[in-house]
Amino acid sequence: MRFFLLLFFASLVSAQITQQTFEAKDLKDLPVVSRFTGATLLDGNEVSYAEVEFPSPQGTKDPFIPQGKLSWRTYVAPEARSPIEVYRNYESALKQAGFAIKLTCTPQACLWRSYSKPEAYTNRIVALAPSKRLIVSYANQSVPPTDLISSGNAAGLLASRVLNGATQHLLLVIGAKTTNASVTLPDKKTTLRDLGERTYIFVALIEEKAPELGNVQVFDSAAIKTKLASEGKIAFYALYFDTGKSDLKPESKPQLDSMAEVLKSNPAFNVYIVGHTDTVGDLNMNLDLSRRRAQSVATALTNT
């Protein structure tokens, strides 16, 4: 009988759900700010470039829409850690790291433009970089942060700093809630309600930068002629090759046709065709590949 009871107790322990069950092991903390000690990383995502509305002061006419790399993370704090304790820790750490607190929002006084509740901004952010992990089981959709951050007692802040010439904006939203049972892990069985009443933390970061341009070309012979005449050169990005090869791919034809049209209508033009490669491989190999790709373009233009 005693042996049976011991086995039964062990099976209960092995089935117990702990806070660490919810750790997103394929995600890392944001490089700018750590998690609250003992907190569990639940979800997050990032995109290389976004334009998203961040809080601006009440009474301002225009919204604040920073542009750049967007990252966000959601955490659950250890048991018995209150939202205000977590909030003060982040506030202190950000100030010590050179961030200026631009705006604050509490249940007693929210000074953010357009919204009285800080979590109103989180949905906009997650829409641009959708949740990777948590799902609403009945709809099989990414969970919005408002299912984690209570609208009744959430608090938040907006902080900014300039580091090595780049501007960073950090949005923090914190609230306590017993989450809806439909918010689950990918197994669709383990729910956040299993954790009980907890403090949830949403952190979003915009690192300002300009978008990477030059990835789209307009196949316009008039524009090509104008740029050649005014600048004496033009770069073409819609010429496609397989890695390490010099044969033009079929999807290069629209760009080649527009180039050929300019040369045929302007026989006095004398042009050099210069090829470029990426940095994969050694220098001599890439020089040879560049020459062969330039020759493939010249041959294709001659035969067009």
C-alpha cells in the first residue's frame, strides 16, 4: 500500500504546471532592457522596419509615429509581484541607462493623447509584428496583449534616449489580471489561467532608422535615359542570378527590355556594364563572377 501511494504522489508532481512551463525558449529578451528578475518570457516578435503610433501628450494635434526596427516582448512576473513594484523597477533602470521618461499613464492619471488606457497602443504594435506563440484557442489566432493587460488597472510609460547617434523609444505597459481561459500555449491545453492572478508586462522598442530603399525598380525607359543623361550612371536591382552563377534568370526580362529600349533609341550612348556580387566567397571568385555576370547582361542586351 505504501509503495502505491508513493507512486501516486510522484505522478502528481510530474504533472504540475509551473511558471517555467510558459517560457518561450526560442525567444530572447530585448537587447536594450532585461526582464524583471524571475519573470517568464511568454511571447514577442520583431520586424526590420515599421511605422507605428506611440503615445504623445494630451492636447497635441499630431500623433507620434516613430519609424524603424520594431520589437516587442510580453512577460509574466513572479507570483506576488505587484504592477507598481514592477513599474518602479523598469522606471529606475531606464533612467539609469540614460532614458528620459517622456510620458506616464496610471489608472489615476493618463496623460497620453487620444486614449485613457495604455493598452490601447499595444494592439497596433502586435498587428505589425504578430504574436509568435500564444494563441486564442477557439479562433486559432495570435492573442492580443489586451487579453493579458487588464484595462482597469494598467499603467505605462514612454521613454527615449539617443545612443551612438541612434534614437530609441521604449513603451512599457503593465497590468494585473487572471487571463481568459482561451489564451493557451501552442499545445492548446495549457492555459495562462493556470497561473492565477499575475502581473503582465509588455515592452515595445522602436530603434529609429530609415527604410532600406532600392529594392523596387520601375521599368521605365524614359527614367533610365534621364538618369543616365543627368548622372552618367544608374544602378539596376531587378537583374536576377542564382547564387554563384552568371546565367540571367527569366524574371530579369522586364529590366533587360527597358535597358535595351534606351540603348536602341540612343545609339550615341556608350555605356560600361559593371557587375556586383555579395560578400559570400573570396575576392578573386567574386571578381570573376562579377565579370561573367556583366558579360551575360551585355550579351542579353545585344540579342534583345
